[in-house]
Amino acid sequence: MQTKLSPIIAGTMNWGIWDKKLNTSEMEHLIQLCIENQITTFDHADIYGDYTTEADFGKAFAQSKIDRKNFQLISKCGIQHLNGRNNKIKHYDYSKDYIIWSVENSLKNLQTDYLDVLLLHRPSPLMVADEIAEAIEKLKKEGKIIDFGLSNFTAWQTELIRQKTEISYNQIQFSATHYEAMLDGSFDYMQLHNIRPMSWNPLGTVFREDIEQTRRLKKLLAELVKKYHFGSDTILLAWILKHPAKVIPVAGTVNVARIQALMKATELPLEQEDWFAIWTESMGNKVP
């Protein structure tokens, strides 16, 4: 049975020095705000903030005095970054010893005894499934991780690992502008094997790029905002949530109003034809 996560996950990648540079009190307030709005799961990776954001979050968590049982922590490992470590080149490391060390380091930084979910950040051509499985089974046995999953893995890469140890999640790119996962077999595979997808960058490029695709989508979204009385970002999240693979969006916003509105997406009864209209406008042509 998979760990129960919130329907929308708070992504912490931009909380630290990579972007918003939140101090301990600001980060504590943001954690509290998310939990108050039923967003109880926080997505980390060891490399965020050049290996500093987990520790910043850990200080804020310790200061908050929040009961650890009231929220869930996800973290990722495997990417050996140049900044923050003495690496000559960016690479991946999924050796048994490194996975175990990385988890223990994340636990120390986050000031917690366990991760609810550990994800391997990106696939490596040199990963050995048996060695990964040994590390995961050891970490689970010791109670240092509850669930295990992957991030940015294809169906075949997932199957390679799944043959050796249970996979519960796969965090991939999925949005109205990046919808390939529902066409290339990724979501079909995950549904077959009871793997929950998480989607990073769930709003896609709708508000980041001014191209024909996003202009078409914005025009349609303006009509849907009037129809449903929800914001465009809420409608885009509802589009993701309607997929039967039960995708969990990872939202990286630190805007108070947007955080307060995120969970409204779970209440939006997006009609089937409107769901297809969004996909149609993104593709720029009718469905096959």
C-alpha cells in the first residue's frame, strides 16, 4: 500500500538560493501555510540549492514544532552536481553505498528520521538494478524510507528496476503543453503496475512562453475561467487531475494566494469536452 500523499504536492526547488532565497522564518511560514491548505507533502531533491535547500527546510521545520506525522517528505538522489560538491563533471551515482549515504545525509539535513518517499532523480546508463534494490530494501528495513520511486524514468527503465524492487511512484514532466506521457505508453504502464505518477512543472509553458500553442490555450482558458469561475492555473491543474492515472501535480509556487487556491483544482468538475478542448488547443489540431 502506497504512502498517502496530498492531492497536490508543494515543490521546494525554488524556495532556497536557486530562486526565492527564503530565510528560516519565511520558510517556516510557507510550510505552515501549505499544511493549513491541505498541501501536506513536500518535494525535495538533495541537489536543490546546490545541496543547501534541504538543510534550510530542516531548520524551518525544527523551528515550526510541527508534528512530523502531519506532513510527508519526498526527496531524490543520484545527481552528482558540480556546485556544492567536489565533482569534476556532472554525473549520476546509484551505487548501493551512495544511495544509502545520500538518504542518511538528507535525513540529517531535513532533521527527520525517515523519508515518506525516496526517488531516484534521473536514470543512469550505469545503474545496476540489483544494487539499487539492495540499497532500497536496507533503507526500508531500517525505517529510513517508507516508499520508493523514480523520477524521469521511461517505462522500460522503470521495468528494469521494478523487476528487483517495488516501485510506487514516478515523477515526470506532464502538463497541458507537455502531454507525451499519456500517448507514449508511460501512463498506461504505470496504471498496469499501480505506480502513481507525479508531474513536475504541471502548468507547463502556458504562462512562460508566448508562442502559438500558449496563445491558443490562453484564449480557451479565458473562456473557461468565465464558465467555471476558477483561475487559469486551477483549470490546468484540474486537467491533470482528471486523467485516470491519478497524477499528483508538484506545484512550486510560493505565492500565498496561489497556494490557497491550489486545492480548489480537486473540486473543479471539468467537463469531458472541456478537457479535450484544452488538449486540442495544445496540439493545434483535432484529436485523431
